[in-house]
Amino acid sequence: MNIIVVGGGNVGRNLAEKISVHNYVTLIEKDPDTSERLACQMNILVIQGDGCDIELLKQAGIAKADVVAAVTGSDVDNLVICQIAKDIFHVK
């Protein structure tokens, strides 16, 4: 499965690590320092940027994503990300 995880905090990092064993995972993290650290530590694609940005989501491959998990520290951002994934890109 192609999975996009938005948010590289404890939840996002742990989720990405566990599901990347059997899936293709892309992680999006807004903070430049955190995204750089995660890119060095993990064997997945890490993209630095705002997960609410439609163009960034396109670059991350949302059109081919089977699942999007929004686990940022902001409930509002998580809701926006999920609505974009569902309504614009028809991600289940």
C-alpha cells in the first residue's frame, strides 16, 4: 500500500516506522530540523513542508495513496488534510 503520514512527532514517527515494514510510506513534516533528522534516521521518503498544501500533497504522491494519516499537533490541520485527501483526491 502507498501511505502518506503527515506529522513527524512521536505518533507520526512511530506509525511510519511500523507500517513501513510492509508498505511504501511517505512522511510529511513541517519543521525543517525535524524533517532532516527523520530523513537521516528512517528508510522512508521524508518531505519537508506543510501537509495542508495541495501542491505538496501532489508531490508526495497523494493521487496514488491508499491511505493518508494526519497526525500533526493541530486538530484543525489534521481535519483539513483529511478533507483534502477525501474530497479532492478521493483517498479512502
